[in-house]
Amino acid sequence: MNKKLILDLTATYTDLYELTMGQAYFLAGRKDESAVFDYFFRKNPFKGGYTIFAGLPDLLAILEDFRFSKDDLDFLKAQSFHPDYLAYLKGFRFRGTIYSLPEGDVVFPTRPILRVDGNLIETQLIETVLLNMLNFQSLIATKASRMRLAAGDGLLIDFGLRRAQGFGGYHASRAAVIGGFEGTSNVRTARDYDLRAFGTMAHSYVQSCESEIEAFRSFAAARPDDCVLLVDTYNTLKSGIPNAITVAKEMERRDHRLKSIRLDSGDLAYLAKQSRIMLDEAGLHYVKIAASNQLDEYVIRSLVAQAAPIDVFAVGTSLVTGQPDAALDGVYKLAWTNGHPVIKLSENVFKITLPDKKQVWRAINDQGLFLGADVVGFDDETNIDMMHHPFVPHQSSAVNASKIEPSLHLVMAGGKIVHNPPPLSQTAQYSRERLKMLPAEYKRFENPHVYKVGISSRLKALRDSLVAQHGG
Amino acid sequence: MNKKLILDLTATYTDLYELTMGQAYFLAGRKDESAVFDYFFRKNPFKGGYTIFAGLPDLLAILEDFRFSKDDLDFLKAQSFHPDYLAYLKGFRFRGTIYSLPEGDVVFPTRPILRVDGNLIETQLIETVLLNMLNFQSLIATKASRMRLAAGDGLLIDFGLRRAQGFGGYHASRAAVIGGFEGTSNVRTARDYDLRAFGTMAHSYVQSCESEIEAFRSFAAARPDDCVLLVDTYNTLKSGIPNAITVAKEMERRDHRLKSIRLDSGDLAYLAKQSRIMLDEAGLHYVKIAASNQLDEYVIRSLVAQAAPIDVFAVGTSLVTGQPDAALDGVYKLAWTNGHPVIKLSENVFKITLPDKKQVWRAINDQGLFLGADVVGFDDETNIDMMHHPFVPHQSSAVNASKIEPSLHLVMAGGKIVHNPPPLSQTAQYSRERLKMLPAEYKRFENPHVYKVGISSRLKALRDSLVAQHGG
């Protein structure tokens, strides 16, 4: 039974069809044919104007260790896979090469974020776990960054583990920090990723004590330098705040300072204002106010707009599950195989894929801001002055950039990670700097400006010829 | 780095405040005080009329193995926890007792689903992981059961792993089967829980071959007895179906049968009907039609209502993430401590908790259907003929049941699992039978009937006296 809990991630954390296709390639003698896949998504989450890319180091670590265990192979044998293919899977390792956007960067729909080069089987087998890891962490980092934009100088803490999607909570807390959260209540993720762990107290603590004031006293005694008191178990303004003030004064006499009170119900704006007045009148200007209870970017924005004196926003469900979208629609599409570029046609032109081994160029203006356009082309096209609409014929525009920079970089070569990942604090800092380069109109919540993605003249010519060839 | 991937679940998969409160109890010498917590939720997900309870065996297995590793203790030491408390945590095991609803049963808001009896520290420390596991799996099992209701006789397959919330995908596929799915594409979960694994082919397979028909031929050769062909890579009706028919005829000559075709884009109702006609005209009545692409219970219901001849519904994102809710709002509330029952007051009367060690009685009518009311009371109250509204004063009604049955059963004693869990197929069967006992008006998607939860006269008297005592 315990085996089932210990998610020692193996190569079967995948869809069966990856293995089925792998077998078909193998039995057809095509296992060494080359392939290139692109990872991209089609729609920003939360009706927003951008997405924060996250999950890369976790994915790369998974791929570096991607293998089939004995239990895996036994199970596949029972599914009637071919013995020769099973022998191949037994020794299987991912030896491909990956080019990627840096984790934490700002990114937009339809442009490649990451490119995988390798043989047909290895590039196919990693599809599911790649999508699983990147889609989810990018979703959560994006949600977190929206709250960061809304919260002004407020501290943002992830309190979501109890409402997270099972073991998904593990990476949710990581991604939240990339998007701008200062820390998490999730001890395990804090431990593994060197994050700041935060915690307060629950109603049960207050209930379990003789009285609210006795609860506050014993909690302060146990945690004199990091004491946060939850004030709404009985009545926030008539009981919780007065008792917290009494205990804070007692702590002062022992040379300690109450760190914060936490509001977890009722009208947070009103209660925060009243609590602030009461604390200030008691001379407790230093005691911070934390708020929780069904927060999201819109509630936080509203609280800030009302000048509610809230110093710390503790966010749960909406953050760690990425409500209401709950998923990023990232896909993984074949762009090259066995020596030639390929496309996927569709009756929906927006779903026609871009062929070949591509680079994506980001255009930057003379103020150091993103110009509002990424251009998909090739590595040797450093001088792009014109881009074409990827789907609409005869629509093109000039690229008046003061600089264009390549956005896909080598991160894995022959199955080995090229650089150790930076500390998460550095990735979060990088993400914040990149988001600053994005003009405000792309960051607003309502009807944000659409960031353009164009294709270079050379890519357009290639794509059009392939469409024509397939009678599209 | 690999350490971070291998989610060897330890006791730090929790919120910091559980540990902080545990320390306060420990330092106050209260570690052996008794406590009882209830798990319940306040709102059915998806605006529905019921919830399917899931996740229990996984939770119990986690609790049986709940311990702090050396890495955990080192991290907690760095967070300034007290050495005596750390020594206690080093030897910590969960030794509590749990009463629970059976996994797969139908359940409703505000009534206890599971009750934990133990000491203050152990009952507190398990809160987060308990909520994490039960909230998530119950959400997904409920979503799955709604699709089961919509799909009629159609086969339901989970294809969601790529859009699942990271490692949350592991248990999502399990919960889907409890709710009525026949299997999953998720190989690892199929392996660990003995589920049926399903798989087809991706567009990339077709693209990687010389032509669509060559792709179909090679795939059929590699998987002659379990061959599903994806027909929309180029043009479903002009290319995909005709090529599938050709290959199916070739398979017949080798004494094999094409199992199914899969539609993954366009108007699924129209394409299924046209595909059925073309397959039937070719004498391929036995070839099934599978459909995927953004399905949920509403789309499935619409397809069934249009009499689209779809045999297999493959569902991804909306299933495994429980869109749009993405979380069940389950909570864990203290009901008893150190020899006496406790409540939590709230300015919102609906958030006042129910005190004491409770049982929940389910009323069944003379037709063997659920009567429409659960009564929260005590173990020795087997003769309940009256129930009271839990929140509204002076509102009560008679319980005209032909039978009342207790719904909480002993599942863990002294930290040990009492019974081995049944195979998942048996839990799924039980769930289906229980859902059949729920009258139809509670199962409809639009404005379902509200299942009543009442409290017994004895519980009401106790609750009212505690409210009065706290001046509520």
C-alpha cells in the first residue's frame, strides 16, 4: 500500500498512447528517426494579457531521471506490449536536447516556449509529463503574478495546501513564489525549495483553550518572536482585538512584540480599518494585520482600493488551483521529423501548426520595454524588420525594435541539464523584472491589450508551401 | 535535485501552523489532552445536489505511515522549533481513531463525513493532508459521476493527465473511476490501482508518417487487436474516415478488427453521424466511435440528446481539474476537547459548528430510496422521529423513514487501518448503487433539490446551550 503513496515518479506517469505510438515506431524500425516538438499554448489564462512561464527545472530534473522501473515494465508486459519493445524500454533514457524560454519570463499564446529535439520515441514519450508540469506551474505562477500586481506593497502568502489538488499542492507553492508570493504555509515545499514558511493559528487552537485570552497567552508564550493571533473565533472587534491588545501589552513587558493579528471572516475592509484604529489607539502601531478568506486578485484589488490597512494577504484556493480556469491549454506539436519540416492542418486555421526548428525573437523598444510583438522565425534571422500575421493572409507589419533578443536557449543537451537552476528567489526576481518590461495595458485585468505574435517572411513562405502541398 | 521529484510523502506535507499549534500544546503540557475533529463541507460542487465521497484509503495509508524524516526535522530545527518538541516529533506516529462514511457514498453539505478522535497534537497535525486528499478526490469523483449520469451507456475514459495539476493527476485518475469512469490513459495510476489503461494515437503519429494511410497501416500492424485511429489530422470526412475504412478492410483480411476511430475536433455530433453512416455503408458496424476535445457533462449531455452515435467519451481537463470549481470547500472543525464538547461561533450562523462526538443517520424510505434527509445526532439515538433545522430556530420536521442507518463506521483504530480497502471496481460499483438510491430531483444539473440535513433534539439542546454559554 505504501508504494502507492510514495510517488517515486517513473516514466509511466504518462498517457498510454505515448507508449503505444512508441511501440509502433519501434516495430517499424523508426526508433532513430529525428523529431522536433514545440510546446506552446493558445490562450492566456484568466482572460489576461500574459502568462508567466514556470516549471522548467522540475521538468528537466524529471527528464534527466526518466526511466521505467521493474513494476512499470511488469505492468506494460501485462498490457501486451511487444517483448522487443519492452527490452528497449528497460534501457531507455531520454537523450534529447531542449531549448527553452527562461523560467519566470513573460510569454504569450501561439509562440513556441520550448523546443525538444531528439529521436521519435524519446520526444514522444516525454509529452505527457512535459505538458503536466509546465501547464500547471505556468498557470499558478500567472495567477500569483496577478495577485502580486493587485496587492501593491502587501505581503502575499500561500495558504492553499488544504484545498490544493492532492499532490499538486507540492508544485503549486513553488510556482506561487515565482509569480511573486513571499512564502507559503506548505512546509514540505518550503523545505525542498528553500522558501520562507509562514504560519499562524487555527480556530481549533482558540476553541481548545479555556478562553480566547488564555489561548492567545499560551500561543504567545510558545512563539514569542513570531506570534500571529487569529481574532475572529468569537467576535473580532468585541473579543478578538481587545484580547490581542491585552496580550500584546503583556508581551511588551517581556520585551517581545506581537507580530500580527489575522482576520479570517466578515467584511475584511471594515474589520481591518477598525482593528487598525484599535491597535493604534493602544500604541501597537507595529502590529501588522493579515487577512484571509476566499481572496483572489479581484478581492485584493478591491481591498487595496478601499485603503483597507491590510499588510499581509494569505491566499488559498484560488491561488493553488488557478480558479476558475484550473488549467493552461498548453500543447506539444510535431514540427520536424526525419529530415523535413511538418505541419498539422485543421479546419480551424488558428490550429494549423508552425513547421521546422524555430527560434522566437522578442522585440524591445528604445525604452527597454517589450515592443508588443514576438516574431517566430529561425536562429539565423537576427535582422527581422517585418512580421506576418500567423493566420490571416496578407496582413503584415514592420517591426520597429531597437533590439531583438532570442528567447529560446539551450537548457538540456543529450539528456543532461546544462546549468543548475538558480535559487527560486532569483527566478522570482527575474520574473518581476521581465513583467516590469511589459507595458501596463497588457497587464490590466479587463480586456487587456493583445500581445502580437508574428512569423518571419521565411517561416511564412515555408508554412504556406506546406499547406499548399497538403491541399489545405 | 532528484530528492525533490520523488515525493516520498512525509508529515511535513502540511501547513506550518499545524506544527506551530502542536508546539504550543506540547509546551503547555497538553499533548495528551483528547480532541475530536469533524470533516465536512459547506457546498456541493458544480451547483449540484450531491457529492461523492472519495480519497479515504489513500488518506488512511498516509496516516498509517505519517512520520517526520530527518530532512523534515532538520528543516524544522532551522525554523526555531523547540528542541523538546523536535524530539517528540522524531518519534511521532498518528495513533488516533477514525470513523468515516464509506468511500464512494453519496454525501451532502454540513453533515460530518469523517470524525477523528485522538490527542490534541495528532488530531491537529493531520488536518492539512486530510483536507488535501479528501477535498480533491471527492471533487473529482463528483465531477466524474455527473459525466456518468450524462453519458448514458457510453464508455467514459479519462484522458486528462497532461492538463492535470502536476502530481495531482495521480489521484485524479483514481477518483474518476470511483465516479463512474471505465478507465484512464494515465499508466502509472492504472498500474498502482489496477485500472484499465486506454490509449489511442496522437496527431504527431500521423504527421510523422509519409501519409495518413501509411500511418494507419503501421499503427494497425503494431496494435492489431487494440487499434484506435485518430481521423482528424487532415480532414475527417474526406481523408480520415475513408483511410480508416481502407485500413479496416485490410485488417479484416488478416482476421483483425479495427476497434474504433477517434474524433478530436470540429462538430462532434455532425462528424459522428457522418462517420457512422460511412462506416456502416462499408459494413464496419462493429467499429466504434470515440470522441474527445473539451468535453464536460454538459457537452456530453448535448451529444447524447442529439443522438450522436458516440460510443466512447474521452474527457480531459474538465474532469481531472474539476472545472470550474477546482476545489471542494471541505473543513476540519474541533467538536470536543479535554472532556467537553466545543463549538466555534460566527457572525454567520451557517458557520457555527456542531459540538460533541457525533453520528450521522441516513433515513431511507419504504422503496429503499434516500428519504431526502440526514440527521446528525449520536450513536445511541437509533430512534429519531424528529429533526431540527441546524441553523434556523423553531424549524423542525418529522422523519418518516422506514429505516435509518448509521453512516460513520470505524475505519482506523489506534493509528491502524481496520480493513484493507476493497478493489476500486468494487468501490465504483458501491458508489453507483448508492447514487441509484438518490431520487432523480437531487441529481439534475439545474437547480437540484436540496437534500436536508437536520440535527437531533439532543444535539440541538447541547448546541443551543453552548451558544448561550458563549453569549452567541
